[in-house]
Amino acid sequence: MRIGTRRSALALAQAEVVAGMLGGAEIVPMLTAGDVDARAAAAASDKSRWVTELEHALLAGEIDLAVHSAKDVPGELPDGLALLGVPARAAAEDVLCGASGLDELPEGARVGTSSIRRLAQLRAAREDLEVVAIRGNVDTRLRKLADQGEHLDAIVLARAGLQRLGREPEAGGTLDRERFVPAPGQGILALEGRAEDTRTRDAVQAITDNDAFACLLAERALARELDASCHTPLGAYAAPAGCGCLLLRAWVGLPDGSQWASDELLGGFYDPEALGRRVAERLRLAGAGELLARAQEMAA
């Protein structure tokens, strides 16, 4: 089997994990539009810049499976492609590097992040913080934190990325998932393939964690229903709640943290997308549509 992946250290590590679970596979590193032009990628709102080249290779038969960070996958997939499954979810929460906790940071501390969701949640939690944009891969961001010239007191990263790169000890403190709701799909590897490729589908289903897959479908349905983009301050996190149920928690807000809305709801494990749509509907009734429209304007 040929597995396509981006060329970053994290993407390659993730592909190697999947290859090992499948009993071995050829890794095919590829450049995406987001890798070629990082500045344009930072300004764009369309997640497809991270996956389009891999999807073209799938449709052309050049690879059999693409491994993505699930939070990078657009809500709508090209005709002929499908999410075939996901391995067990890694840690979904965000962590603070450089400090043991948010309350330990001094007033006016400079905190780096590339995520508008994290920006909004940090400012909602502590309006005194100076939250600054910091780009690059995990290694680059940690180097910037260590560089005194950058004047950073802390940065926020996903724990899963640190785990997969063997750098989890650099996490200083965990941000509460109820308050800092993760991005939809955070900590999950999405395995995309051709919808009619039964051989690959069977192989992927043998390593799929059904709980994680149901959670991903609920989170993606919510994001899709709210028409979320990379410039949408949206958090969505689902988890098994026993008795055949999932609990889906969601958060939307303005980039400056001045207004936000959240919700959580139990739904059936066997219809996770219906749960995602229901939570999106409830958020809209609470004013999330207006919040997200204003957030898009502020981001632009």
C-alpha cells in the first residue's frame, strides 16, 4: 500500500504510525500548496491548501491512502473520495509551553499561537494577555519560544503533535477542554481513500477506532453546518458518554474574546452527524451566526 502525506516532520511521523498499524506500507511524501507558500497559507481561509495535492494523487491512483491531521480536512470531500476510518484518538487538548498554567502568567504576558480559535479563547479567559501570531511547524514554534529576541512568555500547541514528535515533556500545563474546547478533529488522524477501493477500506477498517470515528463525524458535521473555515473561532469536541451516547461540546466566539457562546448535548452514538447538526442549530439560535459573521469580518 502507498500512503501519501505532507513532508513536515509531524506529518511523516503520523504516516509512519499508520503504516506500522497496517503492517507496513510505502510512504510517499508530497508538497502541498500550504507547504509551498506558507505566507499565503496563513492568509487563506480554505483548508484545502493542506490536502488538495494528496487528493489529486488519490484520484489519479498514485497513492492508495492519504493520512491527514483531521482538523485540516475540509468539510466537503471531492467526488470519489471518502474518509475510510481513523485510528484511536490521541490527546485532544491544547497545552501551554513555557508556563505551568494560564494563571501563572504575569499580567500582560505575550502568548504565541497561529490559531484564531486559541486567540479568541485566550482573550476570553484573560483579556490582559498580549496574544501574538506565531507561524511555523512545532519545532519552529518551540525555537521561537526559546529565543529571547521573540519576547514570548508562552505558546499554545496541541498535545497530540508534541506526543507524536516525542516532545511532550516540553508541555508546561494543560488547558481545560471545557473552557478551551479543541478544534474539530484535533488529535485524530483522518485516513482518506477512494470510495470504491474495497481493499484499502477493509485494511483501514481493521485499524479504525469506532469511538474516535463517531466523534470525528459529529465534530465535522457541526463545523460543516456552521460553514466554518480556518478563520472561524470554533471549538468542537465529542467524547463517548456511555449508554450508546456521545457528548458533544462546542464553542464559538469573537477573536478579541469579548463575546462567545457555548453548548453541549448528548446524542446517539450511531448517528453522530445528527448530533453535530443539532448542536449547530442550537448555537445558531443562541446567536452564533452573528458571532461568526463578525468574527470573519474581524479576521479579514
